[in-house]
Amino acid sequence: MHILGVVYHAQNIINDDDLAIKLKPLVNNSSSLEHEYCILKQLEGGAGIPHVEWFGREATFDALVLDLLGPSLHDLFLVQNRKFTLHTILNIGDQLLLSLEHIHSHNYIHGNIKPQNTLVGRGDLQQTVFIVDFGIAKEYWNTAAQAHMPFHHGVTVTVAPYHFLSHLPLYYVMTAPNRAITRLFLSFTYLCITVRPPRAIVS
């Protein structure tokens, strides 16, 4: 069972930096947040990778502390009446390609690319797109054996409301960066077409 984390806005009382704290209840002494922390530390410094400050356990919760980011592409898409300009789409796509290339170069697949998991920065980084939520990220390449991880059939990844683009016949397969981004922007296109009210007919 995958338990969703809750993210809180916090402030460092020493230097007044704004932070995000992600909390998850501890279950069976295993932690997806610790997994996420380890991956983010390996990817640190790459394009579109959020800076992680700390991981630890408090009472019955795991806590992951990261730099606070801005709204998601999903939220911005709704604010813009479900329409991005061509310039915005190309800018986002270019940045996500660089981010996914960095992730894949470290032998990981994110596994959950969607508008809700792509956030813009704050302040001077408002034009920068970040990829978040590495809780189900997996290695696709065994470095020691120099071989692809085993294929697993019959697993379906479902992400509402973009589930129609998220069903894959294979799991733990390294997906080309442009394919993941294509699915994401087809989501935007789909919503533009299906959610927009019908035009009035003028005789």
C-alpha cells in the first residue's frame, strides 16, 4: 500500500529560509521518504532537481525537508484557463528534457511524471521547472552487472486525471525522456479539448 505524504510550509528560524517539510507515517520500519532522500542526494545539482536539506524521524513520522518551491504546472495550467502559449510549452519541454536526461544518466527512472509533480521555483527561480516526488523512482540499470534491471509484466501505473496516458505494459523500463514529456503535454492538450465549453453558434 502506497501512503501519500503531506507537505507543510515551514521556516528556518536561524536564517528565515522558507522550506517544505514532507511527512509520512512510519509503516513497518520502511521509508519511501528515505529512499527519496537518497536519490535526491545523488541527483543534487542537476537541472530541475530540488535541493534537499535533511531527512529524519520524529515520533511515528518520517520527515523530508526541501527548499520550498512554487505552484505546479497543473495549478498554473488551471490559472491560465487551461491554455499555455507555444513559447511556454517549448520552454517547459526544454527544461524537462535536461532534467530527465540528468535523472536517466544516474540510472534512475522517475516513474511518475505528471503536471502535479512538476513545479516552478520561487523568486529568481520562477522561470525554472523542477521535478518532485521521487518516492517510486527506480533504478533501471544494474551498474555492477552492466545490465538492464529485469522486466516486470502486468503492472499498471494509474495517475488520475491523466490515467489514459499512464498505462504501460512494462514496469522498470527506461523510458526515453521525450516520451515522458510527450505524455505530459498530451495531458494538457486533452484537457484543453475536453474541458473547454462548447462555442455558441451564431447564425
